[in-house]
Amino acid sequence: MEPLEESTHQVMEEYRKRFGHLPDFPVVELDFEKRSRFVAALERALQRNMPLLDYEMQEFEISRTRWLWLLLKRRISTLVTRRKRVL
């Protein structure tokens, strides 16, 4: 599983370097199959030297409530880790 995560990270960094940003949704929270399809879409975008198209992004969009829940979860974990460091 580690090589997959490392290759995923490399593809995402290459996309970020070339196009300046990644889509605004939590890639880590995607299930394995959807994450694999997302990485494949990023690789195709890198090959054609164009950012992901809107119709490609629709496949990976998550509902607004799920997105808010994940954002809240991430904020809470960040605050908890910061608090532990201060104490």
C-alpha cells in the first residue's frame, strides 16, 4: 500500500506544480477505488498538458454535507494536535 500512496502523492505534486492547484476536495477521504480513478484522471491531464475538465471533476465531487463534515473533522483534529503540542 505504501508505494501506491507515494505514487499518488507524486502525481498530485506534479499536477500542483504544473497547474498551480488541485481540486478542492479531500482526496484522502475518498475510498480506494475512487482515489485510484482520481489519480488516473490526474495522470491523463498531465499527459495532455491540460487541467482536469469540468465533466471529469463531476465524478469525484462529494455532497456539500459530506464536504462540510470532513472539513469540520479536519479542523478539529488540527486543533487537537496543536493543543497537545502547547501542553
